[in-house]
Amino acid sequence: MKLDDKLYLVRFNTDKLSHIKINDPKICLNQCQDKPCTRICPAHVYDWDDEEKRISVGYEGCLECGTCLIGCPYGNINWKYPRGGFGVSWKNG
């Protein structure tokens, strides 16, 4: 089974409050040239908006794997598990 097919099986109970925040958007703009969070997240939660010159965070699709915490070279991502009852709901393992 391909990765995209497996991700299709994942369901979410989305909270209105984000469990992911960028600590300092200026770091993303001025210091982080490669924007690794936009490439390493398997759910593509992070996206660089060239027009607005900022990282947009689509927390609703987060797989809660924590890869972004390890991959951000500046420790600029504040990530925690969603509140109880919210977040990812795995189906079929």
C-alpha cells in the first residue's frame, strides 16, 4: 500500500485551538533559509507563503509524529499533543 493510500485511512477530530505554534516568525523569515519544516513533515502541515513571507501551519492534518520538533534547526516550533479527545484517529493500524 502506498503512503498516500495509508494517509487516506487517517481520520481527525479537529480542535478549534491549534496545538502547534511558530515561536518567532522573524526567525523563519530572516534566519531559516531552507525551511526544513516544509519538507520533513509527512503530513505537509507547514507551508512557506511567499506573498506573506511567513510559515502557515495547517495543524488540522497533523499526524502527531513530532518530526517537526527534531527537524527545526532553531527550535522555533512549539508543538504539543492536542487536547484530550482531539487530534489524529488511526484506522487499521
